[in-house]
Amino acid sequence: MNTNEAIQLLGETVNVTREDIARAKAWLVQTKGGTTRQLVEEWLIPQQADVPANASVDLNVDDSTEQIAKYARAFSLRLAFYQAQWELIAAGELFPHNSFGFWTPSLHYSHQSYSGGLDIKDIGCPFPEAVIRPPLATKPPADPDIFLRGVDCTSLHDGILEAITQALLCFRQGLYMPATVMMAAAVEATWIECGIAVAKQLSRTKLDTTVNNPYASISKKIAEIQKTLQTPDGKALLKKAGRSLADVDDVEIWTTNLRERRNALHWGKAKSFVADHSETASLMMGAPIHIRTLEAIRTVT
């Protein structure tokens, strides 16, 4: 492998993923802040992705491709960390402090009788020299990645993920009624997806008909799901999912509270669109655990 091939392979292999960004965010919000140089090195060490200043790849050996892949992974994680910082700053979960820096990767090589530094272009990222946590950090976290890590579900339908993301965006902007509406939409969809899966798993035609009926109310669908889970087969399914009937009841109670707050949109019910921060925050803080319960039931095999 020559230097041009090494540079091309490195550029093709560096990849910043949402999972890495989310993990970096979850770590960052647990810290009190500090210099970025210090924080990123602390985070990279347990990832086994810290790269020494004199890092070098030997292009003469057969495993040079694996060496490049190792460094590409380390560079990817570092970039994910910087992007996590910027996204948390945009979400108001971190404050930048002092000036800004710019990181570019450095990697030496040896090839035949030559050595030097690879001319790596188009890989780099600006970063704040230091970050601090807000004195009154948002509760719940209004950043979608952190919130969804609390849900701990990688299998949520894209439409549900979008509804949750919009709910958090509205919450961050102080639009509490729209936040409540979108979170209620996400939860109702999660109930329906859970009911469809339970009906299929237990071969319940009545439940399948109810949850797929566009004219049936969400309360009727939830009641039919609960009724099905109270049967011996339903209890066995819950046990496999690591959940109980009490867990499902808790989800129903929380969903009802959320929907009642959402129903203030109907003028005849409340004649007010006002929703405050504390009430909305309280409802949204329950979302991760309850959505996680429904997803555990839906995905059990």
C-alpha cells in the first residue's frame, strides 16, 4: 500500500455515527465541564481509541489495512465527540467557554525507505476550548439523543422517533402545548405498534381488528391490549418481556394524564392552550420508562 492509497482508505473509513454521538452526549452531560482537550482524552481512553502523538502506520506490512482501520475508528470517535459537544451547545445542554480550536488528525507512515506524515485532508473539526454545564440544566434533557438513550430502544418506528424529536424540539423552545401534543402522538403510536405485535404473537383476531380500526378510539385500543395481556398467554408474554401487569397499568395511567393535558387543544374541554414548564417536564420525564415498557412487550420473541 502506498501513501495515496492509505490516505484514500483513511478518508473512506472514517465514519461518524449517531450511536457514537449519542454515547458521547450521554457521557458529557454527566460531567461538570472542563477543557475539551481534557474531556475528549478522558472519553477516548475507555473506548480504546486514544492515539499517541507519534502514531505511525507501517505501509510495508500485510496488516497495514487493519492499522489504518484502527486509526480511522479513533478519528471517527474523536469527531463524534466534537459533534456531540456542538449539538449539546445548540440544545442548551452545554455552554461554550473561552475561545475555539480546530482539530486535524496526524498520522505518520513508513513506506519502503521513506517516512513522514500522511497528507490528510478534509478530516477535521472545530471545537470549543472548554465547555460548562448550565447552572440550571434542562430536565428532562431536551436533546433527542440523550432522551432516546433513556428510552433505550433502537427498534422504534421512524415515525415515532420523529414525533419524539419534534416534542423535544418544541419543549426546548418553550412551546409546551405542542410538545405535549407530539409526545402524546408518539405514545399513542407506540401503544398501537405494541398491540399489533401482541395480537400477532398471541393470534388474537379481536385485538388485531381493534388496534387496526381507524375509527376505534385510542382508549378502546389500550383497554383491549390490557385485557389481552391479563390472559394466561398475555401474562406469559409479559414475563418473557421482563414486565408485569403493574408496569402496563403504570403506562396506561401516565398515557391518560398525557392525553388529558393534550386534550386542552379541544376548546370545549379546557378553553385554554396554556401549558407550563413544570407540568410538561413532569409528563415528559416519564416517557422513556413507559415507552421502554411498551417496546419490551412489542419486541419480545
